[in-house]
Amino acid sequence: MDIESLTEDIRKRVGEDSGLGARIKFDLGESNVIYVDGSVVPNVVNNDDTDADCTIRMSVEDFESLLAGDLDPTTAFMMGKLKVDGDMGIAMKLSSVL
């Protein structure tokens, strides 16, 4: 799946108001970024590499597996496939949205 398709998938999942109340960036390597501003309504989802309250770093392949439900976020974190910079509480809230 390409970054545009992944971004659209995230846009559909967060909707108008995700309830996150924070800015999250998915850093998928090689300049592939999905930015979610859940601090405004309607939520903004784009590919801008902007400062965020929480940055989640992982490969595109692992991100696709996570979205498909084939990879558990906690397991991915424990295995080092998912790294979190910033507010861990925001990352925990994110699992209910995704």
C-alpha cells in the first residue's frame, strides 16, 4: 500500500473528531509521514512532517500489519517494531481509535 492510501485509511479511522486531543505523527521511514492533528475539530490528517506531541516510528510493512489487525501494538512495542517518542499516554489512547 502506498503512503497516500495509508493516509486515507487513517483519515477514515479518525473521522471528524477522534477524541485524541493531541497531535500524533507516524514516522514510517524514508520520508513517509502521516500526521494527525486530533487537537482541532475537524481532525486534520496529512503528510506534513510537523512537530507532534507523540511520534510513533515503525516500518511501512509493520504499520500495514497493525492497521490490518495482524500486529498487536503492545507486542510490536515489546519487540522493538514500534517506538514511541513523546507522550506515551497519547499512544495508548490511539489504540482505541485504530
